Amino acid sequence: MITVAEALDHLLSLVSPLPTEQVGLARAAGRCMVAPARANRDQPPFAASAMDGYAVRSDDATPGASLTVIGEAAAGHAFDGTVETGQAARIFTGAPLPQGADRVVIQEDVTREGDRITIGDTLENNPFVRPMGADFKSGQEVSAPRILRATDIALLAAMNIPEVTVARKPQVALISTGDELVMPGDTPGPDQIIASNTFGLKAMLEGMGAQARILPIARDNRASLEACFDLAHGADLVVTIGGASVGDHDLVGDVAASLGMERSFYKVAMRPGKPLMAGRMGKAAMVGLPGNPVSAMVCGHVFLAPMIRCMLGLGTALPPRQEARLAHDLDASGPREHYMRAELKDGQITPEPRQDSALLSVLANANALMIRPAGDGPRKAGEVMQYLPL
């Protein structure tokens, strides 16, 4: 068996950044932008009023001053005159500040009669002006690579950037294996269960920026497996679930090898997830995950996520593990690195009491995978533990 770190090194050697493409901003959310984008304008493009009120010269903004209103400015409708001494222009939020004016007196500090305003006895010091370029200036850069969030999209739109350069979405083919499986919605026989792993992995991978497709269930015979591998043609990553061990019905390794897979490793010293294989099959990377539901999902977080990040152009550096204090004492751990389903709350982490790799309900209730090193000794409450967020 190899360590988790060694397995990750092997897996990341199987993939590389994918080609890029241009996409319109409306379709860019969640994509990995791989080339910097630069603003095409200043924001605001002019000095703008931050409040409804009256645009005036600063020298005229004194308590008790009486000024003549000479015009009006609204968002999208600038006042094209000049505010001189003793004058004011009615102005609304977002409107360009008229020439000559350099501050806004908010309407709450003013009384008006006809075309005359009088500034009240109390006057706020705030000029209520958003300077030109206060948010960003023309040429300012949005750095890459980055996964584009909703806030990034809003910023790029404000910068007048209609399209961005993104990595092509990694294409992932998901193959569940086993005679015991039926699809959700089907009626299982007395000795069958529902195929859940591919659906969970599809959701996970697409949340990371990949595009995953669920192939038909491969039955426990060579012809069925070969047919499913043929359907996976064109994928960047082929993921099988189940059948990767060494039992009489575990055929994935042999069939993959007969189809040209160059195996990189088999078995990892981790819990859950020991029966893990990987290699290259033609142009695609291939990963064989264990069939237990929790094992498959944990391996997805630990191994598939870094592969997707690499293909998206986010590099091979792993996100730093996070830390929290242990909520209660723990006995010594086993010889494999253990990813324990846990609850993170108020800065403390509590491993779930049941860690069986078949218990999806426990995984669904967890929000972290607490990591115990191989051969970890007893732990006391309050010790700092590393974890991966879920």
C-alpha cells in the first residue's frame, strides 16, 4: 500500500490543465477563469452623488446659507450647466455631479421654497460624492486563475467585460459496477440495493466545475464492463465505483488492463478507501473507487477534487487543511490515515461515533472530515486536529 500523499502525487501526474475557451459572461458563473480580465472603464465613470440632495460648491455649504436652484440631475440624465457661487442643482443618487459642484447637501438638511433652498443649522461633514474611479479604474485587473463567483460576475460586468477566457470543463464518465445495483426509481430485487455513489459523485464533481455523466451500470461480467468503458470514450477522467478489489467478482482492474490501462498504483493506506486504483487509459485518466458509499465519496473529496482543480488550471498545490480543537478524548487510531466523519461547531470538532463506510446518513449529517495520521496515538480534548470541510 502507498500513502495518501504518494497516491495524490501519482494521480496529479495523470492529469494536466485542459484547453481554454471563450464564454459569455452570462454563462461564466462557476467556470475557472484562467486569463486575467482588465476593466474597460472607470467605475464610477464620473463623480457621482451618493445621496438625494443638492449639488453645491463647498464654500456655499454652510449652515443658514440660501442658494438658488438652477437645474436638476438624475441617474442617466446629467445637468449640463455649471453651478456657480450661490447656486445649487437638485441631484439624485447616482447622477453625475454638475460642473462647478464638489459636494452634495442631503435633502434632509435643506428646506426649499420655489427655486430657493436654505441649508439648516446642522450640516453633515460627509460630502456624499463618489469620486470617479473610486471602485476601480480602467485597466485594473481581475486576477486568474479563479473560480468565478456571483460577485466576480457582477464585477466583470461592471468593468464592461462581455466574455472571459476559461478552462474547458473536465469531462468525467462515472461507471457504477455490480449485479447488486439498480438505479434510483427502479424496483430492487430482494438481494439488490440502489446505486447512490454515481449520483453523489456527479453532484460533487459538477460543484467543482466538471461536467459528469452517469453511464449505465456495469454488471459483473467482462462484456458489460467493456461496453461501459467504450461508452466512456472522450472523457478526460473515467471513474469506476466498485469492483476494484481482488474478489472473484471484482473485474475492473483486469478488464481495464486488457483495454490498455497503465496502472499507476493499487491500494492506499487510508480509511475509508483502501481498495483504490488509478492509471491511464488512452488519453483519459482512470480512477477505480471502492464501492462502499462513504468510501467513494470520501475518496472523491480527497483524490478527485485535486485532479479536477489541476485540469481546471488551478495548479497542483493542495488547499491547506483547516484546524479545530477536539471536543472529547479519543483512543489510539489504526495503521491507516483515517478520514473521520465529524461535526464542526463553534471551533470544536466532534467525530461521529459510527464510522462504518456503508453509512451514508452519517456522512450526510457531517460537515467535516477529521484527519488522523496513520498510527495516531490517543488524543485529548482540546488538541488541535486537521480536517477537510464538507
